[in-house]
Amino acid sequence: MIRKANAVWQGTGKEGKGVLSTQSGVLSHTQYSFNTRFEDGIGTNPEELVAAAHAGCFAMKLSFNLTGAGFPPKVLDVQGQIKMEEGSIIESRLILKATVPGIDQDTFLAQVKDAEANCPISRLLKTTIVVDSTLTV
């Protein structure tokens, strides 16, 4: 499987602008710029896209894990946060609120730990990964 995205940048790093498009069409000439990356401009940026990718990947892997363990989740709400300092991503934090009927805390945490280590985006990232989780049964 190969997934594709395209970035086109025009101009200097600070004054220039770019657009991102994805194979699926969900992003189509979506604007990004210095302001959207380092300030509060309108558009997206690479770090928020990494945060979304990691949150989505983790949620899906955890759902497979929990279902395989006999505890299909009702809701897995995952917020991804990318922390960048001095031009490097230094942490991906996942904040999980899970509703999983009938599961005990130890089984839940074991499945979370496995998803943290083994979702494909976690494997890709070469940074600290932290998962803060809250379980509702």
C-alpha cells in the first residue's frame, strides 16, 4: 500500500505560502504558511497533521487490540499533541478518553501500551511518545 500527498511551496520560508493536497482529496490545495505553523494563521501545518495522523492511527490500533482481547470499545477519543522545540519534534502526546465496557484497568493499560508502541505512526516517529489515558467502563 502506498499513500500519497503533495506539497507545493512558493516563496521564502517566512513570507512564502504553500498548499497541501492528499490522494483521498480530503485535503485539496489546503493552505499552509509560516503563520499557520508558528503563529495562529488560518490553514494547517505539518505538526498538526502529524498529531492527527498519530491520534487516528493509535485509536484504530487500540480498537483492534481491545476487540481482539474481547472488549470492543464504545468510544476512543484521542487528542494528539505535537511538541516542537528548536526546530525538532520532541514529543507526541496522546490524550485518550476511552469507554470500554467490562474491562479491568490492567488489561486496558496493557492494550494501550501495545497500541502506543505498535501503531505504524508510533513506529515512524523518532521521539518521546506519551499516552495519558482515562478509562470509563
